[in-house]
Amino acid sequence: MRKQVVIVGAGPSGLLLGRLLDLAGIDNIVLERQTQDYVLARIRAGILEQTTVDLIHRAGADTRLNAEGIRHHAMHLAFDYKSIAIGLSEHTNGKVVTAYGQTEVTRDLCDVRDAEGSATVYEASNVEINDFDGDSPYVTYVKDGTTHRVDCDLIAGCDGYHGVCRQSVPLSAITTYEKIYPFGWLGLLSDTKPVAKEVVYANTARGFALCSMRSMTRSRYYIQCDVDDKVENWSDDAFWDEFRLRLPPEMAEALETGPSIEKSIAPLRSFVAEPMRFGRLMLAGDAAHVVPPTGAKGLNLAASDIHYMYDAILGFLEDHDAAALDEYSRRALDRVWKTERFSWWLTNLTHRFNDDPFEQRMKEAELAYVTTSDAGRQMVAENYVGLPL
Ligand code: FAS
Ligand code: PHB
């Protein structure tokens, strides 16, 4: 089989790229090792930058997003039970973020691709990428016991942090940077009325808590937990009791609790691989970088990568501009590093993980400055709504 582009991974980055390439008439195939149901069952991100919303619109997959997405004009920092609003629209000439689950984004992209008969192979095992440092790359995979080969011009590694694509790059050709945080996030999804109408990041002596949502009747909450904690250690009641103890009193009072639909623990890391292009292979999303979810950036960075990768692919395939592939890595990494910084900074500001009294006082002073200075509020706001592409 021959395709112009082989996309490894049917998460948001792979599906978005496949859809945009379909619309541009670029022949592509998406290879995914899991079943579609497995991919659609994942509960992950919940906040979309406008650049991500615009890309989903370009993909023609925004009907439900426009109807159900909740636009947020502020985010909130609650330190020691006092909540402070950071105006997003106020400090960014009207920009907002939209609350709409990654699960729904993935479903919407699957629906438009499936409706158009796009080529997606689920349960494609043993994916191997070959000769991407030459002019004739190809990918092999196994489906129902049969090995298939796809010759192509370009390979898009959209296969996440644990994927095969980055692992296939020779160690001499890649530099990685990583920071692993000494705590995790225990997340809970429930069909309860969200305790706040916008996202709240709470920092108390007991640890961090996050209040988010998927709709006005479905809440998404997180608490900081030990890095080696286990979901089975947390009954729903134990979660609700601890969560309530980390909220400002008026929110604790108003909190509606109910049975969990999903509970999971995610580790937190910052990670970047440089460069993001190796010959005819380009990496996007979590395959190339990971951010702690504090800044709500993982999915949004994956989307901006696809914005840049789309330009590079068309530049290379239609304009025969080989430099376009290098340009991809440079453009993507510029936004990746600035977003890594914000996610790292907000994680350190809002989490408790060392007992150094001086460090704690520095965080309190940082918060006091950021929330009482226009410059500080603007810095938070322009990063939270997403830096320009
Ligand atoms: P993904 O990991 O989503 O998709 C990669 C796809 O490639 C998967 O479907 C995988 O099955 C497939 N794949 C892997 N190896 C393969 C192989 N060898 N062959 C074929 N297919 C292969 N971000 C936020 O902004 N907020 C959050 O709250 C948040 N919570 C998260 C919780 C968890 C547990 C995780 C893991 C991530 C979370 N993220 C969050 C980050 C997340 O949203 C990612 O940034 C986003 O999924 C990135 O999308 P992709 O790059 O498409 O990678
Ligand atoms: C979510 O809604 O899942 C969410 C919101 C904000 C974050 C992380 C996750 O920073």
C-alpha cells in the first residue's frame, strides 16, 4: 500500500492531523494500536484554548463543541481558602478558554472521519517505522495476524509519550529534558453540579485541589496525592471529604457530591524531546512533549503542533520545500518551551511538596504579586488562554 502520510496514533493529535490532511486532499492513514472504544473511553483534558477550538472548526468537527462548550472568562487561584479571580478576557482583549472534554473532541473527530470513510486502522499491533532518515520511509504493522507495509513520503508520530515513534529515533539524534514531580493527581468525574462556574486552582496546607467541569451537570475534580498512591485507597466518600477540606468555605458548603463515574491517578512530569523532526519523521503532542496538567496545556500543545505540522506537510508535498520540515521543529518548539515554563511555574505555585518554610513564603509572595499587579494578572491570563501561534 502507498500513502503520502502515515500517522501513528489515533489520539487527538493523530485524528486532527488526519482530518486536516483529508480536507487538503493529502492521502493518509492513521494506525492505532487500541480499539476505537478504548480510545474513546479515555478521560483526560477538559480546557481548550481558542487556537484549539479554531482548529477543530477547520476540521469541521465543532458542531457539538459550539453547542455544548462552556466559555470561561476567568480562572481562579484559591490560596489558604481565599479565592482570587484572574480575568482572562479582561487581560487579553476578550480571549477565553472553553470547557469541553478531550473525550468529546476525540469522539467528534472520529465521527467526522468515520463519516467520510477516512482510513483508520484500529488494533494495529507491532507498528514499526523504517527508513525515515532516507527518501523512502515505510511503516509495517500487524492486523488480524497479517503483516502490512505502507510506503509513504512522511510519517507523523502522534503516538503519545509511550509510543514507538520517538523510541525509534537513534539516541545520538535526540536530546530529552525531563522533570518528574513528587506527587500525582487523583481525578474524579461525577454527574454533579460543578461547585464553581470556572476553573479553580486551590492551594492549602493539605495540598492542591482543582475544580473543573465537563458540563453544567458533570464535574471534574482533582486532588494532589502521593506519587505512589493507589485509586483503590480512595473511596468516593474519602475523596469528597478530602476535596471539601481543600476548598474555600463557601465552596465547601455548596459542594454537591455523588457517585464517581471515573477515578484515576495520573503522574505529573515535564518532558521535551528535541528536535521534533528526524528526516521524514515528525513528532507531535505527547510523543514529543508532556506538561503537568496544571496549566491545561497538554491537549492544546498537541493541537498547535498539528497546526505547524500541517503547514510543513503541505510545504514539503505541494511546494517541494524540504526546509519546511525543519521549520516545523523550530516553530513548534518555540511554543512548547514557553508553555512548558507556564505549566511548570503554575504547578510549583499551586502545589505543596516540600516543607521548606522559605519556599512556602516565596510562593505566598509570588501569589500576592501576581494577583495584585496588572502585569502579573496579564502574564497568567495570556498564558492560560494560550500564546499566539
Ligand atoms: P495521546 O496519548 O492522547 O494519543 C496517542 C495515541 O497513540 C493513543 O491512542 C495510543 O493508543 C496510540 N499509540 C501509542 N503507541 C502506539 C503504537 N506503538 N502504535 C499505534 N498506536 C500507538 N492534558 C490536559 O490538558 N489536562 C488534563 O487534565 C490531562 N490529563 C491527563 C491524564 C492522563 C492519564 C494522561 C495520560 C494525559 C493527560 N493530559 C491532560 C494530557 C493529554 O490530554 C495529552 O496531552 C493528549 O492526550 C495528547 O494527545 P496526543 O498527542 O494525541 O497523545
Ligand atoms: C480538566 O477539566 O480536566 C482540567 C482543567 C484544568 C486543568 C487540568 C484539567 O489545568
